[in-house]
Amino acid sequence: MIRVCVVENETLVREGLRRVLELDAELTVAGEARDGVEALELFKSARPDVALLDVRMPRLDGIGVLEALRGDPTAPPCLVLTTFDDADAFLAAVRAGARGYLLKDASSAELSEAIRCVAAGGTWLKPTVTDNVLRSLRDDRKPEVDGKLTGREVEVLRLLAGGYSNREIGTALGVSERTVKNHVSSILAKLWVRDRTRAVLKAIAHGLI
């Protein structure tokens, strides 16, 4: 059974999410919060497997919650839900540590699949790499990909997409942290991006991972 906490300031939306989740026999709602401040307290007591997190909330928004959870080994993986197809919000959420990002008009089947994916340690980003997001990543003056990624670079990219640090990636692959840093530098150069988040998004957009 996957325990889910729902963090949403709009009562009708929150109740609707609860009803949808209760239709899935493998999911259970472990608690609800109306804003980010309540959410941080809820996570301590409920210990959910996944948190559904609204972006725009009073007192503390979804990005603020993600930043507050950064570095906490007990923090639940967060799947961000939003009404807005906003590239800036998407990038901010991923940079802050969101493991998934889903628009609120997604089907119940897609929501359940995303929760399972995130609960299993994966990421759910590809369905929301929309034209709006792709436009924010596009720079017509530069090639989309400069050189073919090696198999090891693809492995590193997949772990980057999972939110792992260089040290964790090195441990997983059996290489040094310095070697991982070299792979990341090569990936950024080949994809013509300036940071890890944009590297992951561009790789997803081009079907590289």
C-alpha cells in the first residue's frame, strides 16, 4: 500500500484528489494539508511514501516546501501538481527537488501511474515537457546536441534525473566522485546547457533517457 499525503489549498480540489486516490486499491491517503506550513508538520507524523504538492499556496508554496525538505533523508518524494503549464515553475520545481510534475487535468490513471513511479524511486517528468517548456530550453544559435552521449553518460543522466548527488552516482556506478564530475561536465558541453536540471530536461525532450 502506498501512503500519499495531499497538499492543496483549494478544498474542492483536495477532496476530489482524495476521492480519486481512494478508487485505487493500492493507494491510501495518509493525510491532508492546506498549505506548505501544514505540510511540513504533516510529513513528520504521517511519514507518507509520496506527497502530492500544489505549487501555489498561502504561507508557504510548493517550491518553499521542496526547499525546506532539501537534505532531509526522511522527506517523502514529492509529485508537484499544478494548474499552470508554466516553464519557470517546472524548472523551479525540478531544481528544488521535485521527483515528478503533473498538470491537474491529468487523468486518474496517469496520476496513479505517476505516484507509483515516484514511490518506486523514479521520476515523472516526461509527460509535462510541453512546447512551453521546450521553448524555454531552445537556443537556435546552438546545436541541440553536440556529439553523441556515451553509454556511461546516459547512465549518469538517468541518475541525475533521479535527483542523486555526484557522490551517490559514483557509489552506484562504482567510480570516483571526480569521474562523475567529469562525466557531468561532458554531458553539459554536449547538450549545450549550463546546469544539471536543464541537461535532464533536454535529454528527456530529445528521448535520450
